[in-house]
Amino acid sequence: MASHIVGYPRMGPKRELKFALESFWDKKSSAEDLQKVAADLRSSIWKQMAAAGIKYIPSNTFSYYDQVLDATSMLGAVPPRYGWNGGEIGFDTYFSMARGNASVPAMEMTKWFDTNYHFIVPELGPDVNFSYASHKAVDEYEEAKALGVDTIPVLIGPVSYLLLSKPAKGVEKTFSLLSLLPKILPIYKEVIAELKAAGASWIQFDEPTLVLDLDSHQLQAFTAAYAELETTLSGLNVLIETYFADLTAEAYKTLTELKGVTAYGLDLVRGTQTIELIKSNFPKGKYLFAGVVDGRNIWANDLASSLSTLQALEAVVGKDKLVVSTSCSLLHTAVDLVNETKLDDEIKSWLAFAAQKVVEVNALAKALAGQKDEAFFTANASAQASRKSSPRVTNEAVQKAAAALKGSDHRRATNVTARLDAQQKKLNLPVLPTTTIGSFPQTLELRRVRREFKANKISEDDYVKAIKEEIKKVVDLQEELDIDVLVHGEPELLASILVILKIVQRNDMVEYFGEQLSGFAFTVNGWVQSYGSRCVKPPIIYGDVSRPKPMTVFWSSTAQSMTKRPMKGMLTGPVTILNWSFVRNDQPRFETCYQIALAIKDEVEDLEKAGINVIQIDEAALREGLPLRKSEHAFYQKWAVHSFRITNCGVQDTTQIHTHMCYSNFNDIIHSIIDMDADVITIENSRSDEKLLSVFREGVKYGAGIGPGVYDIHSPRIPSTEEIADRINKMLAVLETNILWVNPDCGLKTRKYAEVKPALSNMVAAAKLLRTQLASAK
């Protein structure tokens, strides 16, 4: 019985690629140095899978930034602003598309389906001249082959590539991206021909958009694409891989009738209903790559249950046609449990990271072939039983409190217009108030202090003193820049005992709030790639959640004592904590979310009692958790929005509640955003070509405060005052002056002070310029 892995983490067990990328970007190392680190990582991954007994090992799943950008490079679909003149795309053009440069902005970045991974959105139009401009897929196949490992080259499928794209700036929004299919298929044919010539016997096309709600025209595009490729694919075994959800009956029919296709990879963890489609009608003689090992979470597989599922499928598709696989790429989980030195043995026995999932896949394949490892299965069954019966998982008081929430919608008693009036009387803010999202750059000095504290080289008192000094620097800088509503910059996120619950776009620090909330565990090296070199370390929610004591009040009060201007209390909302964690899979997600909401509610009310008048409860990942199928949207949005309202339903009218969202497509949930009933929302806008503003142009009325981001913080580029003023004017064309805020897209942790200071200075200058113009126009 054969085994298969859809894809594997790229960063390395100790984030080797992250550090190599950042060294290269900072011009501290060469392209050759970066390429060597990448080659070593690829070699290690391929050899590891081969040693574990995996038959179908993927190649071309490694990426220096993301796999969709790799496909854009392969197709030569480089936007004109990057000045590419043809030939093989090099690092300069590639990273300029991803990150921008001193003269031009980056391409849009958005979430990969409903994950916390991001991809660079292709910008396409009728005038794009596609050409074969990156031979990466062939190069990596040959690289693996030279190491003695025969792999399955993986490509983003042509239809999914187009469906994940957007019309370029200046192209009509109604332009049919699928009309470009005849233009990109010749490039795919060239790649396929080269892979065949190199000796490939299999090829994998990832077509994850098949799990979305597709119309007949979109489904027909798959049929047309693979019919066109059929002759070129002749002689190859072709695997079409889907993941993240069930297939509709129509999509399943389309998939299983594609010309020239040998095998179908299906997610049977999140796509449990697909199993019934398989049982009712599976094409004779085709392979089923059965994704029974979860690529999205870190819980050990229930091997007995999976084996039972596989045995039932074996009876349908045939013993020699069933391949055991992961549900999706293991990119979305941590790398190796062996590297965890602080997890206690009980919790550790419940987990499986990518390396362990590879072993699980092979163990299931061997068991199906009659070579069951009884000791391995027995240990797995024991761990499953331990998790179900452990007293640390269940807290009856928490469950009772969460169950009681269902009797109310937890809205604040006064409407937002009246609340904003009361808040303005207290805060006395100018028109177009300026603020930032939360974090400021985390300096090398701060990181040195953290290391020394963790190594017991400095005392707790010295550490607290250092953090206070850093907060004072950040406060002084904001006052110098004349920002209206301040943040403390989150330097205390580096503390290991003085913890803050704040993970928006900096959730590599979320290990720390696990020490303050019951039901959480955290890892030492459980890093997961979010985008580019950005890695996060999701906490593990293994049990019922509660807050034994205040978490952020000390630091917020300390920061407020340093200024007369309003200082935000900074928290992360329950939905984002849920969506950016590895969540327990033994109860519905909404029940866990309600428990987290109650814990945040306690913290919000303690902040208010401490005199914090502006409290930001970020829900950066609310859109991210939206189910892929429209039929499931309403239920998710109901409990997600309810969870947010629970957190702040008890505060006074004069306490201003902010929230923040970033890097997702928000337009389709704008009414849920309104229903959250926050006083102010700051939201990513600039990198996505201000498409957020289109909903207001289309007539959606928004009465609360809103701050669409005026510049992209994920690029080192510094916007001018004039550029920012132009963005604000576009906002004023569709939003009322009295509700508009001025702020960056997101937190500033990933930037350097040399970039942050001039950018914020220009932002404040733009706000003042517009205030003067508005005043003179009266």
C-alpha cells in the first residue's frame, strides 16, 4: 500500500530559511548563501520522507515566498511596474513583487483560503504577455533525482491560478480571468514537456478552488483546461489534489470526469461528506489519494478510526488503487515534535507535528498492506484514551458559564452614534485622528534583554525596568510625532512572565499568554510560516479556557501614566485567538470561542476600571475563519460576531472599543463587521488597492469610526505625505469626515525605526494637511 504527502513545511525545524531570507534582504549574505540554505533544507526534507517509507514525495512545494508567486513567476506574469524585461526571473524581481522596493509597492497579499498562510495575488489582464520565465519546477525535480529521490512535481493548477487572481489596476473589474486560460496553457505544456523529458512519471496539480461554490462556467473551465492538456500529459500519471473542504456533487463529477487524470487527492478530514460521494460513484481504475491525516492541526491521528475509514474505501476503489495521504500540505502545521523540550509528557503524547504525521501516513499504509505495527497502534490508542479522560481538559464551571451565554445577544445598551458623542466629549480628539495599530519595532537591544532574562543573567526587576524604558521611548516618539491616540508598542511581548494577550500579526509571541490562560499550552519551536520569512508560533488549546488573573492591566496602566494622551489597552479578540491557534478538535469551535470571549471580557472590564478609556480588541482573523462554503457562512458569522460583542458588552459608553482587521477580503462580510458594533475599526486597505472602499461607493452605510490603512507596513517603502493625503481624500469621498481615522495598515513590529519614523511623520503631516483644507472649506 502506497503513501503520499501533499506538501511539507519550508522554513526548517529551526527557521533556517527565515534567517537566510532576512540576511539576504538586509544585504548581509549573497544569493548563493540563500540558495545553499534552501538546497540543504530541500535535501533534508526529501531524504526524511524517503527514509520514512513515503512512496509519492512532492517536489516544487518549497518556496522562497509563496507557491502562487512561484506560479506567477513560472508564467512570466510580472506587472509592468517592476521593470522586468524578460528572461529567467531572478530574486530582485521576485522579491520586489512580494515585498515592494524603494520605488514601487508590493503586490496584494491575502489569506490562503481559510488559513493563516498568505499568498501574493496575481494581477492579470488581457494585455499580459505570458512566457515561461521560471524553471523552478523542473530544476527541483532534477535536484531531487540527483539525490536518488524520485518525486512528484507539484504545480498550482491553471484554473485555480486564474480563480485566485484579480484584474490588474486599470482593467475592468468585470474582466473574465478565465478568458486567459488559452494564454497560460501553452506555458503549462512547456513545463509538462520538460518534466517528462527529465524523467517524471507523476505530476500533481493543486486545484483547491474546486472546493469553493463554483458556477457551471467555472466548472467547465476545469474540463476545458485538462482536455487541452491531455495530449501533453500522455505518458504521465496525473494527480489532481483538492483540500480544505468537501466537494459539491457537481464539483466531484467534474473532477472525476477530467480527461487524462489518473488520481484524485481528497481532504477526508474537513471533507467528510466527500466520502459518501466516493462510495456512491468512484471511477473504475483510478487512484484515490485519501487525505486522512490532518495537515491543518497538531493532534495525533486516531489511527484506529482512520484505518477503519481506509478499509471501507479500499473496498470501493480497490486495494492497489488506494494511497494514504495527508489532508493538505503539512505547511500549516509545526515541523517536528522532537524539538519540543518544555511540553509535558502527557500533552506531548496527544500531538503530532509534520515529521510525526509523515510517520502516521506510512504506518496506516503499512497496516492496510497487512504489516500493522501493533506497538505503534497500541501507543496511539493509549494516547487517544488519555486525552479523552484527562481532568485537565474539562472545567465544569467554564462550560456552564459558556452555555449560559446563549440567552442574550450581548449588545451594548446605547447605539454607536450616541457612544461616539460621549467618547468625543471625554477624549477631545481632532478631526481625522491619528493612531497606530499596536506594535513598534522590536529592536536587537530588546531581544538581547529578553535572552539575558531567560538565561537568568539579569533579574526580574532589571527586566521590568528595561521594558518600562522601552515603552517610554515609544510614548515619547509618538508624542514627538504628534500622534493623537497612542500605543505602548508592545515591548513587553518579549517578557516570559509579564504576559500580554496580543497576537495580531505578531503571534510568534503567543506562547506567553498560554502561561496566563488555563487550557493553553505553548511550544518552543512550533513555528509555522505565515508569509515570506514571517513565522508564527500558534498556541495549543487543549482544554476549557479561563483567565485566573489580569494579564495586561499593569502594562497598559504603566504606559498611560507616561502621557496625557489616550493610551490604548491592547488585546486580541476571541475569534482571532481561536483562528490563530491549534484548536482542540473534541468540541465545536464556537464553544471554545465563547470560553475565550468570557476570559477577554474579564480583562476588558479590568482595563476600564484601571482608567484605560480606549481598548483595542483585534479581530484580524475574523474573515479568515469564514467557511469556504456559503451555506455555512451565516452560522459562523453569528457566533463569531456574538463572541466579539461578549468581550465588551459591559463597558461604559465613554469607553471607546476599537478593533482591527487585516489582509483578507472583507467586502463580503461588511455587514457582519457592522454588526460587531465596535466604536472604531482600523482595517487593512492600502496593499489591496483600496478595494475595501468599493463597498462604501456601492452604498453601504457605516456609522462607526473607521480607519482604512493609509500605507502598507509589510513593505520597506516609505510613502510620501502627498501619497498618503491622496489616499485620505479617496476615503473622504465615500466616508464621513467625523468617522474617519488615519492609521497604517497593521502593526509596525516587522519594520525598522528608520522606516517607521519618516512614514509616521508623513502620515501625521498628511492628516494635518487635510484638516487645514477641510477647515478652510467650511
